[in-house]
Amino acid sequence: MAYSEALADRVREVLADLPNVIEKKMFSGVCFMVDDKMCICVSHDELLCRVGPDLFEEALEKNGTRVMTNNGRTMKGYVYVSEEVVISKEDFDYWVQRCIAFNKFAKASKPKFKK
């Protein structure tokens, strides 16, 4: 399944004024890297929000969210947010701003070099 271009365009619009934003194909969609750190992704018809471990539990209490798992392991600090709950600009901005706020404190992953 392809990712939601409409949702990706909404993210692009919000991030347009930030310096150092790069798009990468990841997680069956597109990820927006801010300052070389994963900030937010559009995967299928969901946002993958990097909110950090401090807001993780609070984020999961919101409607339309679910945990991110990788190889059966819960990725604390990352939540999927359904496209249906970010229809309004206010709700959409809430999630994007949480990702941008955490990005300042997030650590960049170590670069992987090909042999």
C-alpha cells in the first residue's frame, strides 16, 4: 500500500519553514528528517510521530494512537496516529508540534556505512 500523499503534503507544508529538512523513504512511506534526526513519518495512512519517552504514555491515551513495534519490541517514544484523528488543523498541528519539540532533544542515529 502506498502512503497518503495528502498527509505527506500537510507535513511538508508545516515543515517548510524549518532549516535542514530532508525526506527519506522509510517505514513503508516517507520520513521527514530534521537536523539529521527522524522527526515524523507518513506510513500508509498514518503519522508515525516521534514524541519521545516522556510523552509516550500520554500520547497513547489519545484517540487513534497505537504503539510502534519493531521485531516484536515496543519502540518507546514512537506512536502511530490514525489519519482520521488529524483531519482538523488543530489536531494535526498538535502532533506535528510534539514531534518538532522533541526533535531538539532527540539523538541522531549513527550513520551506517556500506562495505
